[in-house]
Amino acid sequence: MSHSFIKYLKYVGTGAKHNRDLSHEEMLDVMRQMLDADASPEQAAAFLLGWRMKPETVEEFRAALEAIDEASIKSPVENGLELGYPFDGKADNPYIFPLAAEIVKPFGINIVVSGGALQPTKGGITVRDVAEAVDLPENVHYMDRNDYCPKLANLSTMRNRLGLRTGLNTLERLPGIAECDTALIGVFHKPYVKKYIEIFGDRYKHLVIVKGNEGTPEVFGKCRVWFHKEGETREFVIDSAQMGVGYKKSFEPIGKHKSIGMLKSPSKELLRVASLNAALWLFAKGYTDSFEAAYEKVNG
């Protein structure tokens, strides 16, 4: 147990009248103590719960991310595009990145995905599950958290015992270890678009935020997309029906066996979904001036 950590618990766990936001240096110390296991699992769990209830500020998120960066091993990938998947997995539909990666391979784009142990709360199929079960295209670079940030991976047991989402669920999605200039991240609610831009925006030349399937950066149907570049954000809509894609999304859990099977033997409609995502990746990387032009390019 860390006695110096107790003061931070008071900042987030003493009620609305006495809670306060942490400074950059304070949050940096909090995250370092959790990563170094100076704070006990009980202290870390208490802080993460109080931090979310307070709630978290952008400055705190950025400080925590700085500490995670310090503890992470970088593995640069040339012409890479980083996909920020939730670590609580997908439950209702298969992952699309292995199929879409094949489509962008002729363009020289490398796809970076990170994964690790399942985190609360969805209980879905993880990126790690896919990497272990599917022969990924050679332009997909899977980074496992046990390798690039074991200190963060070591918090998984505590987080699963807590059983609730915390601020770490947000931060872990884009670790930035491949030093890509472009990243895609999914969002459930529009208010988080601004927050994601403030947290991650200056880490990438192009940051694309997708109101995608199950909170992932994957396009399965009509959805909104926000493209952040050089301090400006542009919003547009991808309408899958207008592109001739009529895939019927599931809203019920499909299970790991079925999900993996759909990737190994994809239907024509699932391959059309893959082309939608490949087009978004081309556009995000700046290969075309519009999503529509990118869609024509991958289907040409």
C-alpha cells in the first residue's frame, strides 16, 4: 500500500463538495504509481472508480496517457494506420479489419491493431482472439499489450475484479506505439468526439472518429464520421445503402466460433462491408480527396 496515494483517493472519493480535479503532475504520479504497483490493487480500483464518478478531465487523461507512453515500448511501422479497438471486444458482429486489410494491401498501407486480455464490461471477442485464430494478412501488425506495455497489462486482473468501465478503457484504445501518422477510433456518443480530439488529436496527423459498430472504428451501416486534420474537424456521413451495401447487422451475441468462421469464410455482403472500411482507410490516409473517390478506387 502506498501512503502517498491516499491523498489522491481523497481528491476523487470524498463527495461532490470536496472532490477536485488533479493537476497534470498529480495525475502523472497517480498513473505511475498504479503502473509500478506502488499503489495496491485496492487503492488503484478505488481511484479508478472515484475518477470516473468525479468525472475525468482532458488534462488528467493526457497526463495518464503520458505515463502509459513512458511505460510502453515503441515499434514504428512504416506507412501505418492505427485502429483503436475497445479492449472489451465485439459481441454482435465479426471484426472487419482482416478482410479490409487485404483490400488496401496493394496501396502499401500497413494496419496496426493492439490487443490483450478482455476488459470490462461487454464480454465480447477481443482483437487478441482474432489474432490467435485467423491468419492475418502480412500488412496487419498485431501488437499485444503483454509485450508493449506489461505494466498496464498487469492491471487487468484488478480491473476485471472491479467489473466496471474506467478511464483506462478510453486511453488503452490508441496506445500510439507504432508511431502512425493516422488513426481511427470509434465513439458511442457525439459528446466524446470533442474529448477524443483533445486527448489524441495532436498525436496524429489525421485522426478519424467513427460512430461505428459496437463502439469500434468499423463501418457496417450508415454512420457519422469526424475527420480531424491540422486543427480542423470535418463531419460527414457514410451511407452504406447508397454504396450498394445491404449487410444486416446482428444485435444479438454471435459467439467466438461463429465470429471467427465468418472471417474465414466471408459472405459477399461482408466483403462489401470490408470495401467500405478499406475506402475509409484510403481517404483517412490522404490517398483521395473524398470518401466516395476512395470507394471507387477500391472497387475499380
